[in-house]
Amino acid sequence: MTSDAQAWAHAWNSHKISIVLSILAKDVQIQQPENPKPLDYRGARGFFSMIFTAYPDFHVEVRQWIAQGDSAVSIEQVTGTWSGPFVDPATGKSTPGNGRRFDHPGAMVIHYDAEHKIDRIQIIWDQLLVDRQLGITPK
């Protein structure tokens, strides 16, 4: 695994907001299905804090890392247990955890800026699969 892939997995698996933010550019844009609009640097702090609170054992295993130029794709397996409150980014509604686990594949399309900080992330995952695993009625 490359050092970029290791840094990516370490940031997620550290559960430390400071480590996650250290690999992001100040003008980062993060797109993912749960968010109604891309997250910026400030929004990333809240998003990762919520993920690490809702899923305290959240874990990313990078299965494949494909890099070309200033872009990379991380193919990964993501697991965790819904133990804490989940705050819906679109509505702000808080839902307590139910102890159920998720285990799903995902992909991240990552772009690096000139200083080799991540300035764009597109998170791709099957929301319906995760909702079913967690016992959530799909929207």
C-alpha cells in the first residue's frame, strides 16, 4: 500500500478529527450521499465528529488504491457499529444508535492540490445496503 493510502486509512481509523483535517486542504469539498451539498473544511469537522460518535468502531480497510497524477481512487471495505447518536446532515435530526453493525464496500475519488493536501473527495457507497443493515427505513 502506498503512503497516501496508508495516510488515508490512518486518518479515518484514528478517530481523531485533527488527523483527518491534517490531510485536507483548507478549501476541501467533500461530496457524499447523506449531505445535501458538498462539505467544506468546517463542515468536515462536524461530519467526521458525527461519524466517530455514531460509529465509535468505524473502520476503513483499503482494498485497492489506484493513483494517477494528482488523483486517486480508494476501494475499501467499511465497517462499524451504530452505538451513538446519528445526526442527519440534511435535517439535523438526531437518532440514537441501535447497536446494529454495517459492513459494506465503498469507493473514494480523491484529488490532491499542489501542496499534496486533499482538496476534493467524492464518497461513493450504497446507502440502501447500509440502511438495511442498520434497520433504517429508506427515505
